[in-house]
Amino acid sequence: MILAVDTSLGTAVALIDADGRLRADASSPDPLGHAEVIGALLERALSEADAADVTQVVAGMGPGPFTGLRIGIATARAFALARGIPVIAVPSHFGAALAVIEAEAPDTPFAIVTDARRREVAISVFDGLDADGIPNLTAPTVLVPRADSEERLSGIHAIEVATIDGAALGRVGIRAANAARVLTGAEPLYLRQPDVTVPGAPKRVSS
């Protein structure tokens, strides 16, 4: 069984079996309260299935804001470390794209669009599934002003999502692992660097 965790938008936790079937899920659409809800959501999902059977954890790596994104990734890594099982890193937009493909089967390229706050959006363009059943990313994810998004997409159908489907994210992770593919590195896909930074060393004051 595979546990999927994502906090790039709201908070999503899902458990799926090796065939990708949903066993349990719990989510919250709140884009700010990740730390407050993730423990309860994880407990709820695990109570609906046998947590002892979890053999892999899929972590949604963003794009997303610094604070929210790292909460989900830290939770996924802590769970995996405690169980001695691997973490599969998956860009969150891949989960959204697979959910769209499974529900709508679009036959032309489409863009996953997510709110990046500050009047900006994150955009990833996909075109169907590749040979491994993974959404085919045709253009790198970009951060653009919302007002410029239509011009940037040049007529490509845009689908703005407010939540990530945890089960779909998990299915992407399974397919990537089965194909021995790495979809992204260990570093989160932050939309931008945090506003708060560690101060430098204090300046010396000459006497």
C-alpha cells in the first residue's frame, strides 16, 4: 500500500493499493492551515486501512509556497523514516494532470494552473500520458502574473485547480517507481524563496 501526502495547495492524504485503487483519503481545502490539520488527516486515513501494509510514501513536491509545502514533505519523510520505507518525490501538478486525464480524457494539450498568491499563477502544460502512464509534461512549470496567463498559454486549454487529488498523485508515484524513473529531485519546487531570511552576522562596531 502507498501513502500519498501533498500540501502544495490544501492538505491531501490518501492511501492506495499497488494497483492504484483508493483505500482511504482525507483532505482539507484550507491553503494555510496545513500544520493544524495534517496530523488529524493522516490519522483518519490510516485508521481506514491497515497502516502496517504501507510500503512506500509519495510526497507532493510542489510547486507551492515555502511554509505549506515543507510541512507535507516533512510529514512524508518522517513517516517513511520511522517505517524504513522509501519516499517517491512527485511534482504536485502531475497528480492534478492525471486526475484530469482520468476524468476527462482530453485529446489536446492542457495546462494545470494553480494559484501562487501575490496575483501570480503556476502553470504546467501536459499532453496525454507517456508510455509509462505518467502525464507527459511538454513545457517546464512557470510562475507568471495572473493577468499575463492567457497570453502565456497562447490558446492552450487551462484548468485551474484548488486542490490536489492525493490518490492520483500516488498513482503517478507508483508508475514512476515501477518504471524506475525519477520525476523530480529531493528539493521542493518552491514558488519563490521565503520572505523571512536568516540574518547575517552582526556588524562589528569599532571602539
